[in-house]
Amino acid sequence: MVPTAEKQLSGWGQYPKAQCKITRPERTREILESVDPEGTIVRGLGRSYGDSAINDRGIVVDLTRMDRYLDFDADSGVLTCEAGVSLAAILRDFAPRGFLPMITPGTKYVTVGGCIANDIHGKAHHVDGTFANCVESMQILTAAGEVVTASRTENPELFWATFGGMGLLGIILTATIRLRPVETTYFRQKAIRAESLDEMLDALAEYDAKYPYSVAWIDPLATGARLGRGVLVVGEHAPLDALPAKMRREPLSVSGPPLLEVPFDMPSQSLNPVTLRILNKIIETMQATPTPVAHYEKFFYPLDFVGEWNRGYGKRGFTQYQFVIPFDDGRRRLRAILERIAHSGFCPFLNVLKRFGDEAEGHLSFPRPGYTLAIDFPIRDGLEAFLLELDEMVLDADGRVYLAKDAFTTAEHFAQMYPRLDEWREVKNKWDPEHVFTSNQARRVGLAR
């Protein structure tokens, strides 16, 4: 047996926490030995926000030692690697060769396996879709102890159900993914101010038709006519001839580790209406005055500049509430949700507003055409009831929440949000009939026993 250790685990939001037994295998054989029939879930770098990678029944398998490259074709940019390889490692090792991850979330400290399990998306969903679009195939260890290939042509139902499946169908061992060839690791960018929600949504529609990357920050404390005011930042890959002379000397530069780190959990009182207004003003100024050309680190991963930034929310932690609602009647619905948040008294902080493109193909993949907002809330008394109220508003708009961020949604709400849930359960019952793969989140939202 692989040695186990006991440790208190949480997601990136540091809420909820659970005492878990952990293994850290280095080989496939050790992974197989780690599987506990009473309940097993895989964990990567722990950047899902809620309880999807914790399990107080059975075992948590930490795959970060399964981080080897297995094959790379420099002509096509196709990489085969173990599931514990991080995007940070891919950037470090392949950006100097002219390749970036095809699709990336807002942090590079995520594993390839985690990107698949959450079917992550980024600033370019309206162009590139979700992570599924860059995955050719996977090797998956099933509950029966077999290693099977899943692709669009081989075991396709397992392939598609694994995207957004939160690690509940088997353990992803390896993946073959396509990287994006680039001339430089820089981006041209511009900022557009909007003074109201209508202005912001008009700008998103206009600039999404012109630029592959877009993301908006909105003032979460604004109300009335200024509700939805904020800054939209759009960008595109910078070719070599667009770089200033200094950058052109090293066009494929790679960033290093974080230069700062939050050393301990900040006092919960640090985030209050006064400090939030100050911090939001700082964020607005930074968003509104970007440099014409930015390195991928600042363009994609501005928060990675500070290590362990989640400690800034205090010991009680925080949750990020992310939802998507359809474009149809979306402006009215989004306005109502923003008004409810602004008057809630729950000190909303960092937020991201985007437009999604086509529906993702995974049974439980989150994106669908519409507006998506992700917003942080420090954990406070009464927050759960408030977020369940937001769930009702999202449901009423025919929307859904994102399991990668979720810590509160109920099984009843989740079943109403995901119309392909029964299809996914059929795949689950075929490949894992005894529900070996489970997590605290899976039990909470009714995906596993």
C-alpha cells in the first residue's frame, strides 16, 4: 500500500475544510493501490475553490508527483503528459520553444487533469471554447482497475462525461493535448471604460467580435444608473514586429515564481465596506490603464503575482460564486442579480464578467451562450442562505453555476441547472457502478454516494 497521511484540506477558498487521508503516488501502480473502494477522489494543485477535491470518507489521491512529459511533436504542438503536469510547467518548458497552452484559466497553477475535470475556460471562450477543445485523448484508470483510452472515437461517452465530471468517473492518468504556436509570449491589449451595465454589455458584444480575448471588471458596489460600470480589457497575440525593441530581444520570455506572498491569514475584518471601496478603486485604475503590450503573466495571470493570495480573505475563507445566464432577457436578469448583490451587505470583491460562446459538449460542462459573472464573497454568517437565493434567481433565468467554484449549491438546484445530468449518471453507473469515486461536493450535489 502507498503510505497515507492525515491532513486538513480545503479548496482555494479555504472553505469548507475537512480532515482527509492523502496518498501521493508516483507511478500508475501506486495510484491503483491508493484507490479505496469506500471512496476516492483525485486532487491536483487544489485550485478548485470549494469542496470538489476533498473527501472525508476514504482517500484523496494527490497526483502532483505524476508530472512527467511523455511525448511532444514540435511540428504539430501535440503534447502527451501525465495528469499532474501543471500549466505553469508547460509555460516554463514550452513557451521558450514558441508554444502556449491553448486554453487557460486565470491561474497557471492548475494541473492538466484538473483542467479536464473542471473543463476550464478562459478569456477566449467565445473563440476557443473550453479545455475539451484542445484534448485529443486521455488514459483513465477506471473503478474496475483497468486503464482505458477515451477519445472522440474510443469510449466517446466516457471522454465527454469526464469534461466537467469533477474526477468522478475515474482517475485521469495521461492526456494528449494541443498547444498553441506563438511568435511571442506577449499580447496587445486595450481598455474600454463603461459607465453603466448597458454600456458594458454593448462593449462586450462589440469587442468580442473583434478580439479573441476579453474580460471585464465591474464595480460590485455601484448602484442605480451606475450599476454595472467598470472596465473591459481586450487583447490579442502580439506578433514579433509589434513588440518594442526591448521586448524583441527576448520575445519568448517566461515569468518566474511569485515575487510576493501573503504569509498568513489576514484578519477577517480586513475586508469591510471601507477597504473594499479603496481596493476596488485601485483595481479599477489598474484595469483602465494597461500597457499597450503585456506579457502573458500580466495578461492571463495577474493574481499569480502574489503567492497564497487566498489568505487575504481571513481564516474563515471565501467562496467564488460563478454563474451563467442566457443572452435572452439576460440584461434584465443580470441587472436584478447585480442589484441584489450590491444591496446584500456581503462585501463582494474581485469579479469577472464575460460572454460565453457555444455550448460546451461535456455533459456537465459549465459554459453555454450567455453572460457569466464570477464574484468573490468572504465567508460570513448568513452567506449560504443568500447564495441559495442567488441560485433561485439564476435558475429563474435558466442559468447554472460552476462546480469548480461552488461550495453551497444543493442537489435540488444542481439537478435543475444541468439538463444532461441523467445522461451523465448513466455513464457514471456504467464505469463506476459502486461509486468508488466520490467527494464531499459530489455527495452534496447528488453526483455520487
